[in-house]
Amino acid sequence: MTNYPYSSSFLSPMPAWPVNVSCGYFENFTSAVPESSLGGLSPREKLVFAAMLKSVNVYFNNDSPTPNCTDFDDTDATGDLDGFGWNVLACN
């Protein structure tokens, strides 16, 4: 819905082509290699979660001065729009 070729901020500040930016964090992943690990995360799993955080932050935290801090209380994800943001978008 917001994958524009220019940066925008009507929902949340985002770069140009935000879907490409989000997917770019997963570009260099290779197929899973079985790793023996008792408890905890494997090195590859840590990379996946780090890429996932960066990918999610393209929408939820793109312009934050604290890049690893996502506001999980923002459950509406409507950014600058109020709680009726979806109704506005759906009607337009």
C-alpha cells in the first residue's frame, strides 16, 4: 500500500521503495544448514532475527534516534493518523 518510489510519511516515515528495503535485509541468506545446538539460538537464527528487526523497523521505526527500539504499544500502526486511519485509507 505504501511502496512508493519516493520517501513518504503519511502513516509513518519510510524510505523510497520500503518493501525493497525491507526485503534487502534477507538478500544474502543461504539455505539452512543443520547446526547442532543445545538450547539457545544458532548463529543463523540470530542473523534471521536481526534481519527481521531491521525489516520491521523500516515501517515502525525508520526515523528513530534509537534504531533497535520498537514501540510495541503502537498496535494500530497508523502512525500520524488517528484510530480511524484505516477508514480514511479504505475510502480514498
